[in-house]
Amino acid sequence: MDMGTDANGERPVGSPAAGVVHSLAERHETLATVESLTGGLLAASIVEIAGVSGVYQGGLVVYATELKSRLAGVPGDLLAERGPVDPDVARALAEGGRRRCGADWGLATTGVAGPEPQDGKPVGLVYVAVAGPDGSEVRELDLDGGRDHVRSTAVIEALRLLAERIHAADAAEESGGRAGAGEAEAAGSGRR
């Protein structure tokens, strides 16, 4: 499956899903996904990879706002105050998916794919989030292009964020044990 280009307009080398599946398999760690705007594309890109069954726990597609609370555990007051397209909601989705699916890592997407703005948020505003053993991180994306491009790029960028966090965890372990959440946050916070 050709996922197109990332937010920088570059084609990733190899499959971003294959890279994270391989890394997680080596670490004997598991992954869960929670998707809003990508509607299952993230899960589909992951389950295409041979040998994924030892890594991927499963996921939630929570398109309706109330399901973000009911199924993924996002606080209802947060959703009421900020709406579904928000960095803290993205983080809560990743953390909720990790917890609900019993996985080491949770990966989430939320945003506006278009064609119209949603709740005052512009088309192309996307948040991807990862929650893992050493904390969580959210990345804001401002994507151009049509609905399909926004959704496929969100998948690539979510997988890229997860790959960066796994790499940071590997580096921390190699330098003498697991880094605390603060160190992992600092190591993984560089934006591209």
C-alpha cells in the first residue's frame, strides 16, 4: 500500500509500519491504536505487516466524539471544553488506547480531514500522539491537500512519532537504563 508522502513532502524509505513493528518485536513490546480522522487506516497499515500478531493488540476507531470518552477514556469535561481536535485529547486517546488494550504503546490520531472546518478548527489541523512506558508526546501537524492526503499523511506521521519514541527509548537503555519520563520527553520533543 503506497501511503504517499509525509508532512515534509518526502517519501519514507520503506514502510513506516514495518519499521515500528520490527522494532517493537525486537523489544517484545505491544501496540494499540486509537483513531478518529484516520478511521482505521492506521490499524490497516500496521496489520499489513507479516508477523504483526505478536505486536499489535488491537485498536479503537472512535469517530463520534462521545465514543472518545466512552471507549477510549478521554475525560468528558476535556471534550466538552476543547472539542475532539486538541493536543490534550490526542494524548488522552493514546493513553486510553494503551490502557484499554493492555499494550506497552498507544498511538492516536485526531484532526480535521475536511472538506469543511470543524468546530472552528481548520482543515489539515491534525494531532498525532504516542503514549509509552516512559511517558507521552503529541505532535501538531498543519497539512495541505485533500481529505485522502491529510488522512494518509497523518498515518505516516503517527508512525514516525512512534518510531522516534522507540528510538529514544533504545538510546536511553543503551546509555545506562531507562530514562525517566522527563528525559524521554526531552529526547523525543524535537520537531521536524
